[in-house]
Amino acid sequence: MINNIRNFGIIAHIDHGKSTLADRMLELTGTIEKRKMHAQMLDSMELERERGITIKMQPVRMMYHPQALNPKSEIRNFEFDASDLEFANSGYILNLIDTPGHIDFSYEVSRALRAVEGVVLLVDATQGVEAQTLSVLAMAIEQKLVVIPALSKIDSPLARVSEIKAEIVSLLGCKEEEIIETSGKTGEGVETLLMEIIKKIPSPAEKNNEERLLKPEHSFPLQALVFDFKYSTHKGIIVFVRVMKGQVSSRENLIFRVAGQKFVALEVGIFKPAEESKESLKEGEIGYIVTGIKTPGIVSVGDTIGKEKENAPALSGYSVPNPVVWASIFPEDQNDLLLLRQSLAKLKLTDSSLYYEEESSGVLGKGFRCGFLGMLHLEIISERLKREFDLTLVITQPSITYNVWCKTNPSTSSGRKNSPNKMEKIYSPAFFPEDGLLEKIEEPWVNVHIITPTQYVGNLLPFLYEHEGEISSTESLGLAHSSQVGDGKTRILVFMPLRELMRGFFDKLKSLSQGYASFSYEEVGVREANVTKLSVLVGGQEEPALARVVSKRIVEKEAETIAEKLKNLLPRQMFELKIQTKSGGRIIASKTISAFRKDVTQHMYGGDITRKMKLREKQKKGKKKMKDKGKIKIPQDVFIKIMRPD
């Protein structure tokens, strides 16, 4: 019955106890036996458990019987009478979607929020409100979801319950007594939280109540929202869906409304959290559909599944996630190129936001130009390629997409032609035109939300200026008068270029705030850019893989840094090797690696000194000839080390 269903998600920052709280819910509802429980039950990937973050969404269906508990229980100042609940005896179906909290996956999170009627806002009692939590919370409020505030880790000796409650009150405008105190470690307050979910979050029937009064339930055409998917070698792509209207059964002919791909539902079922097949999924339920599709690029998050014979429209809100960070990935051994191609195709089957195309570099050989949703997305994909497919990779400097207008129609050093007075999107520094050929450049800008203890604001202001940040506003959160670290917090809204987030922004932010500051960002359009291409020449030959696009304001500093790094990293040769950095048609920095000196006169003894002088002159001519004709092969580890921030 649709009236006893409650669909909800949990909004929390990384390491705020979301997965641990979900574990206690699974235990309390008897969804998983205690002997089968392990930490972070809903984090199925090794990388998720290792780093303590949620990467892939994991739904789970819990059956909760309030009558099985004490009918009248007072838990942390909340009193409920289970006998008053409509389905106290038959039980409630609680569908939880454990979503990633990082801003890189904001579109996927927005689709998951569309699949639920309410969320639990979980805040760490030792850390307080974080920036990425605010971003997801804003999405939930925009979609008019019910928000239930809760504190986690109240059993910690570092918990600051009253101060963090004040932050939540100032954020939501709720009352302090409405904030539920929980502990994922001890299970305290979890029962109260489940009761609050039942009482405050509406059932799916309440959302479609008006339309249901006009039409009987069986007349609704199928509309199922795809909020995630995964790939199985035997079953093909398995889509995670929320049935918004109608119902779907196995062996029915279905269609993806946006992609236009038809398929047969080989199996439908629910998550407990393992997949459990059912005859059908009805309106309001969350489950899975086995599609049998094994082709990448067809299934995408946000698409709508309908029945082939029905004419229902796609659900609103669908969009194609655009890559914001680009990087080239090359196999260290060119014999692994085929394996890398197959590995990327397999990852594409589980991650529609990954983009890749084949490219070739004179230095690194053949590889792939890949687009990512952000720096964390890049890090996760590269880590999965190494772990799951045992690949050793070389990853070039991450860059962003620039809108470029050229004055004429010249051919750049890379051989790529630029059309005059026509905008081109350039995502590789190697293809970036020289300054004299440029008419105008535009780059993406972002709004960055930073939350930091007030005492570190003074450290961050010069740092933000260094990264071209324009501070829009500052706002105090919580109890600013407190003397303890983290009690008084300030929210800073900064407008800055997206490229600056790739210059070690996160690491420097954490360092300056001793690890307490957090940030999130969102794209807000483009602005004219004051940037230039910085080329690197090794032995007089330009190395496209080492090129980068930098701000003209810091081009001299960057040029000196790169030249010095290469001088220390490149191995010495038998001839003198010159390293140069060039921008705007002029050499900015130059370093020289001295040649090895070979004692060619060691075997000589006796005779006139002119014998040795003649031999040294002969060697000098040989070295000059070697310098003119010799080619430098840059070791693979140099490309990795040159990208690391100082």
C-alpha cells in the first residue's frame, strides 16, 4: 500500500557519520542480521570504505514495525504513541537512498532528491555545519522536501551539542527541541529519528493526491525516474528507479524516454540492500530494473522509463552533465592501450558523466582525453583504473574549457587550425593559440562557499586574493563569541575563476585553517579571461604535454617554478641540455643542465700536451653534433612529479 511508504535521503558532509547511522537503522529494523553486519554496510566499494566517503548511491528498503517497540516510549525528550500510527501493526516501508555528499556529484544528488519526499540533515556534533552540506540542503529546500535536522556523534567527548544546535537553528529557522540527537556508534536516538521520519515525511500518495482523485490508479501511465545505475557482466546495465506513477513488471516492453532506446525488463526488484526480485514495482516504490543493455552511452541519470505502448512524457529536470575538468590519461606501457580503452568503456557503463576520446602525443604516445565533473571525480576514476584494472598510468595537468576567438586563420604549433571570428572550445593547453593570434578568451567562473572558524578568516583573505577571488559576502554562523576552535564559524561567498581551484586550492585552504575549513562551488557563467599559454622547451623542442594555460599575472612565477622543477627532475645527458619556458613569443625563464664529462684522455700518457688538446677538440665537436641531432626522452615519472603542487 502506497500510504505506508516513506522515501527519504540523508544529507551530510564527508565523515559526518551518515553511513554509520544507516548501519544502525539497518540493525534496528532487522533488515540485516547482526552476524552479517559490517561497518559502512551501504558502501560497497573498497575505495569508499577506505576513504570514508560515499561515491556510488546505494538504496535500501527497510521494513519497520513501531508496534514491536515499547508502545509508549520517551527517548531523548520525544514521546510517541505507536498505537496512534495508521500502520503500526502492518509496518512501514522505509526507502533510504544513501547519496554522495561531494559537490562534484551534485546533478546525481539532485536526481536522488527528486526520488524522495524528505531528507535527514545530519550534522556532526564535533564539527558543525560544512559548506558542502549547505549546497545539497539548498537543493532539497528548492525541491520543497521535508527537512528533519539531526546531530550525530553526540557520544563523543568533543561534542558541542548546544553550539552546533545554534548553528542549525540559524540555518533552518527551526526550534532547538526539533533537532534530534543521535549516535551511530551506540544507536542512541536512532529509534526516535525513525519515528520522526514516519510522522513528518509524507507518503508518495500525498504528493499525487489531487491527480489521483481525478483518475483511478490503474489509468496512470508508467513514469520511473532513473537516479543511478550499475553494470553486471551477465545482466547488463541495472537501473535504479523510483516509480513516480504507474507500475512496471518483468518481461514488459519499456523505453528510455530521452535516449529513445527500447528494451525488455528482464527482472524487477528491490534492495534489501542486496537485490531481491519481485513480480512488479508499484507507484511510490524504489527498486531496480534489469535492462540487458551492454552498450555504453545509452543509459543516463535523470532519464525516464516508460512503457513502449504508452505515451507519457519524460519527467522534467533532465540534463546532460558537462565535464568541467579535463586531463589526458596515457598508459605507461603503450602495450596497455587496448586494456585502457576497454577499462574506460567499462567505467562508462557505470558512470554516464565520464567522457573520453582517443588522442595522440608525440611524447607520451597514444592515450585518451577525458572529461570529469571535478577534481574528486578525476581522482576516483584514475584510482579505479589502477585498482580494478591493474593499469599504470600517466595523467597530464588538469585543465578547463576555454571559449576562444582568433583574429586570423593560422595554424598553431600543434597543427590545429583556428577559424577567424568564430568561437572554439579549447580544453587542451597544447591547442591553445599564441597571444598574437587571440581576439578574446572566456573562461568559466564559480561561486565558492567557504565555511571556516572565524579565527582563520584573516589567514584566508590574502590566500583568496592570490587566487583572484572576489569576496561577495561574509556571514557569521553559530556562537562567534566562543573561544574554542570551530565554535564560531564564518561563511564566505567568493567569486573566482574555475582554473584557480586546480592550483592546489583545497590543500592550501586546509593548511591555512588547520584542517577546519570546508568549501563547495557551483558554476555561474563565463567571464573574459586574462590568461596566456605557457610553453616548455626542452633542448630547443617544444613539449606539448608540459604546456599549460596560466594567468598573465603570475606567468613569470609559474615559468620560473616549472623550469626549476624540470632542472631538478630531468636526468643529465652526454651534452648540455637547455630548459626554457616561453609565453607571448618570448623566453621567460631558462635553466641549463650541464653535460656529463667523459675523460677521453685517460688512456694517454707521455708525449706532448697537444695530443690531449686535439682529442678534447674532437670530443667537443662530437658533443655539438649530438646536441644538434640528439632527441630527449622525458621519463614518465617526470610528468607525474611536475604536476604535484609544492
